[in-house]
Amino acid sequence: MPDPLCNRKKVRGWKRRIRDVERFERIQATRDLGDDVARRGYAFTKIYIDPWFRLTPRTPPVWLQQRIVESLVRVHDAWHARLSAMGSPVRTRIWLASPRFMGSQVVGGAGDRAHYVDAILQPASPVAPFPAHLFARCPEAVAGFRWECRSDDDEVELEDCDGPAEVERLLARGWQRRESTDPRWGPSLVRRVGDIWEGARVD
């Protein structure tokens, strides 16, 4: 079945789009992670490939998604090597989102905040089929990573809701209350909108 979010509008300059992916990979693979890790304990990057990151909801065609997945794997491995030199423990992950593919990203943490990377996403139920077709350019990454299905959620902080009436309205529309495991944050309302396949390199 065709991807309902795939951009069917004409996009010109495919060679330029490929160069954009190559540029994204080059910049992120050599990015200085020191400031982010020193300030927050972790770093992340989303896929900033024009025009899809500006269009909501839209995803690139499958062949370009495959090229982007290949870049995410390379960026992940470069980040893992760089973060490993900064401190231990280290957590680096690929988040492969579906159907909101342009929400895919690489995340990494080192030192005292490394555990934060593993605490962000929630397990998904039911579990979606693994998108193996996106790994056509890097099939070794299917077995080279441990992939777990997580829930891709929209989230609204409870304190940002406009009173109890809005909370009740959102709950009636299928949103669910979630208590934060981080003492710095209060409860929120969440709604599952898709899946995120979280990949960790197999040692």
C-alpha cells in the first residue's frame, strides 16, 4: 500500500536532494558534540532535508528514505566513536520514525546523563512490522543493531492545558495521562501517532 504521507507533489532537483543528504551526513558525522554534552549531557540531530522537513505531514519517496537511513547509520557510528572518547557510560541510538519519517534522528549521551537516552521513549503496543525495506543500502544494519519498537507520541504538558475542561476534552478524544519518571517534570497527556524503531549497536 502506498505511504499515505508520501509527498506526491512534484519535487524538482533530485540530484540536489541527494547532495543535501550527503551534506547532512558530512556535517553531522564531524560535528563537535562537546558543547551539547557538556551543557545537557546528550546530543541529537533530526533530518533537515529540504523540502520535507518543512512540510507536515510529508515523507520523501522510499528510495530517498533508504539513502537517509544509510546516512543515519553512518552518523550514529561516528557519534558513538566520538562520545566514547568523552566519558563512560555511553548511549547512542537511531530513532527511525514511521509514518512520520522526517522525525527520525540520531541521539547520544555520555557520562552521567547517558541513561537519559534510554528513558525518553515508551514501549509500543501493539508492535508494528519492522521496516526492513528501508535498509536496502545498508542491510548489515538490520542484524548489526538491536531494534525495539517504541511509541511515537504527541505530548502536551498538563500544566499547559487550558483548565480541566480541556483536559477532559483531550481524554475523551483518546489522549492518555502519563506520569513522568523524571522528578523535574509533571504529568502530561499523550497520543500515539505512530512508531519509532529504536536501534542500538550490538556489541
